[in-house]
Amino acid sequence: MRALVVLASLAVLALMPAAAGAAGDQESTLQDDSLLVYGSPSEQSLALDMMKGLGVDRVRVSVIWKLVAPDSDASTKPKFDATDPSAYPSGAWDRYDTLVRLAEAKGMGVNFDLVDPAPLWATSNPPRADAASVSNPDPAEFGKFVQAVGARYSGSFTPPAPAGATPPPAQSRALPLPAATASAARAHARADAHAAQVATGALPRVTYWSLWNEPNQGGWLAPQWQDGQPASPRLYRALVDAAWTALAATGHQSDVILTGETAPKGSDAQTATAPMKPLVFLRALYCVDKGLHPLQGAAADAVGCPTQNNGADFAAAHPGLFAMTGYSHHPYNFPLAPNLKSRDPDFVALADTPRLESFLDGAFAAYGQSRPGGVPIFFTEYGYQTKPPDPLGISWAKQASYLNESEYMAWNFPEVKSTSQFLLVDDKPNSAFAPGSIKYWSTFQTGLLELDGSRKASFFSYPVPIWLPKTHVRARRSFVVWGMRRNAANGVPQQATVQYATEKGRRYKALKTLTTTDPRGYMEAKVAVPRSGSVRIAWHNPSGGPTYSRPVPVTT
């Protein structure tokens, strides 16, 4: 008892207001196309259930142009009205129809990312064979495709009843469940029944959109460079213009529309397929120089920009670049720690977020389009490779720690409106290469689960992240404990107890119980401990035992 009294007297714990500039309402998003796009209806349903259980607010889903287009491998466009969703092949939209119905029924949001690969008939002049489906995509044809998507998911489109389940393509990666067990069979049966139950009536309205994917990467848009000049920014500008017009034409002009989806790094090579550094890409996209002054003359003409500074006219001509809801980005830094800033001034990893915001604010100001509070930034793809299974990945424990730290960093950037986890389940290795080779592991092993269903440490830490900005502290001096209750209803007050155990102690002792009213369940507190040990957060549940964060060692 005396020890508890002494401990309580040493602990100073108080719920603090949000740190200056900290974001107040960030959505949690997750993407796993192998499950949500290529999975069967039961796999889609089961994956959504697991994601919701982890606390995911919204799923990012690739609406793949080539996957729904007719005769996508033909070089000549077939005769059909590409703006009419009913003119596409029977069953082409089934996977997306089922997904949006299931997501609505489960209370989850959907981000439709309108992406390539494109049908070959909408591309031209590939720099090499493996870039054919991303080479010079026709903006007008892309706009027609986007118009068809916008019309189908406007909230008033009722598709004909499907003739039967569309078999998933070969890329399907089933959600790992215990094989050949009665419980697994029942889970699939319930999921199939749920999918069938919601498969009637008008399709739900989609109100959240992203335009393309990583346009500064040669694997997603080519050519990147042409005749020594940036080519992909000109292409992407035209694609955004076409998509913006199509979404507006189908009643989505007031929806969340994200432009960018850029990758964080690139190279100095100036070839058709070499990845372009994100700020090099953005300067050409927004037609500004390094000083954020609008390009003029030959420099402007080389990247498809107005040769004279016409300010407001340029912004008005490209509303998708200036009137969009926000800028989307993929701030990967693996295998490096998330707090390490990039040495290259044109890279934008997570720690370089202020660099991205400074550019966006400056580019907008150059055209008289400044936004109060800055341009919103949405992180729509992020993760860390793990070992196992990737021999070059980081440990499961380090992945959990890095992801928690990343959450804390993003929360501290006021412009950031969403965080992202890519994937739920690890990708399959690339079987085109020798097992064990680097290219064999060139797919993403960033999941919270392995292919066999093994749950990584991050599976347990993702719903209840914890981060201590300082873990080497002075005894009896307060330090910050930050956490989040992701897997609980948004907007409902959450109660938590910060707990402490000595290095040799087997039992955690409560320091103090507190309640956070943050809409997404974020909390930040100050605590002091008498000696080295570990700290964790126990989140209270209305029924049953508490949910614990991972323990974090503290050294005094």
C-alpha cells in the first residue's frame, strides 16, 4: 500500500489541450486492393469487418480503368459510349458495386482512386513494352471513364441484377482464415449472405475521390521525361482537368476530390520511365520555378505552361489543381525511421511534410489562390516492410513502433487530414523472380498480417497507438505520453488509464484515469515516474477487459 501511495504522489498526470498546431480530426484510412477489389464478395465483406474492427474510417480503393473497360488489350477502341456506365461489359462493375454497398452497410467510407493501367486503345507511343498501359493516356478518354464512374456512383443509378457472381481474377489474395474449419465456413457463409442482402436497389453515392496514382513514377505514368524536359506533369495536369470536369458533370463538384497521390522520392535520371522527384514534378505541374515564381517564356512552354504570367487565368483553367479539397501524398520513408528528414531537398518523406506544405502554400500564393490555414494534405498510402517475410524489412516490433511514431508525427502537422495504412495482409512475393532474391520481395510486405494469417505486432498496436516523444527522462519529472483509441466510435468520449511498471515489475500500476473527448480518440498527457520501467495505456471498454497499447520502455 505504501508503495502505491508513494507512486501516486510522484505521478503528475493531466489531460492536456491539443498541442499547438496539432490536427484535430484525422481520418484513418486503409488500402488493400487484393482483398477489396480482387476478392470475392465474402472476402470483401470479411476484410471490411476486420478493418472496421481495427478502427478504419475509410478504405481507399483503386477503380482500375483497364479492369472495367471493354477490349482493354486491343489497340483500337471499340464502339461504345464511354460516358455511360451501362455501356461497359456485363459484370465489369460488380466488384465495385458490391464493395460500396457493403461499406455503406457497415458504416465505412470509401475513397475511389481513379487509376490506370489504362486500356491500350487509350494509350500511345510507349517508351518500352512494359509501360504500354501507362504511356500517354488520352485525357479525353480518361474523362469519359471518370464520367461513367461518377454517374454510376451518383446515388441514383440502379444497375440490373447481376446474373451471377463474377469470378475474381488471378490476382485475388484471400483473407487468411483458418482453413477447412467449421468456423471459417460459417464466417464465409455469413459474409456471402450479407453481400447478397445488400445487392439491390440504387447504388450508394460515392463522395470521396482521388485522381490517378503516383504520377511521378514511371510505373504509373510515362513518359516521365522527354527531350530533357519533365513530361509527366504536363500529362497529369491534363488528366486532372478532364477528371475534374467529368466529376462536376455528374454532380460531384462538392465532393472531396484529392489531387496529387505523389510518391515521396525519385532519381536524377531524366528518362521516360525514371521516377521524378516529387518537388521537381510539382514545380512543373504548377508552372513555377524554385523561387515559386510563375514560369514564363521558353521555360514555361517546355512544360506546357502559359508563356506569360496570367495568374488568375491559369488557376481558373485548372480548377483541379487549385479548387481541389486537398493534396494527397504517400510519405514513405522505409526502411528509415519516420523522423529522419530527407537530405535531398526535392524529396518529401513524412518528416519533410512542412516542405510540401511550404511549396503548396507558395504555389497557390503565386497565383493569388492562398487558402486560410494552408492547403490540406491527405496521406493516402503509407507503411513499413517487415522481416519476416522480407529479408530486407524491419522487425515486427520496429514496424509497430515506427507506425505509432508516424501517427504521432502526422497528428502534429495541422495541415494533415488523413493517415493511411497500406496493406492489411502482406502481398504475395513476385514469383517471376528467383525465391529469396531482392526482386522476389519487390512487392509490399507492409501488412498488419502475414499471408498465412500470422498477426504482426502492428496488428495489435494499430488500434491503440502510443508514442512517447522522450523515453530518456528524469525521475519525478513529467514527460509526454500520447495515444489514440482508434477502434472505438468516433465522437464518443473515451476513458483511459496510463499505467507504469518498474523494470523488474510484473504488474502494471495505475497512475491516473482520464477521459478524452477528442472526436477521433486522441489523447496527450503528462506523467512522471520514479525510476526506469515501462508505460502503457489501458483503454476502458463498456464490457469486458481493457484494451492495452504496446508497452514503451522509459529510462530515468
